[in-house]
Amino acid sequence: MLCLSVSGSSVVVDSVGADTCPAGDYVAFTQAEVNDYLVSPFKLTLDEGAAISTAVIAIWALGYGIRMAIRTLRERSDGSDSSSE
């Protein structure tokens, strides 16, 4: 981290760290430091993304299967009532 002090048209760079920067100064981070501080749920490896997508598809398939089973049971019960009348 770099501490940047701006006065007029000049910039003073100090590499002591953001903890010791005076109030009103700017702090510059490297990309590696930003990656360390920001934990994104979307930074996934290929294996992690595949596991999540597999789980989502499996849950969708389970829900579809349950819906079709309920529909089949309702059609059977509706069909047996109408044939007995």
C-alpha cells in the first residue's frame, strides 16, 4: 500500500502503509492487495463452478420429478372417479 499526499500540483508518495496515512490522503493498492481484501463469491475455480451448477440442475430435476409424480397421481385419481360414476 502506498500513501499519496496531494498538495497543489505535486504528489508525495510514502510507502509506510495505509495505517499511518494522515486523514485526507489517498491510499493506493496493488491488484494483489485488492484481491486479498475483497472476497467475491463469484471468484470460483472451474471445479467449484461445476459443482454448484450440478447441484442446481439436480435440484431442478428433483423438483420437476416431484411435480410430474403429483400430476400423475392427480390424473389417476381424477380418472378413477369419473369412470366409477
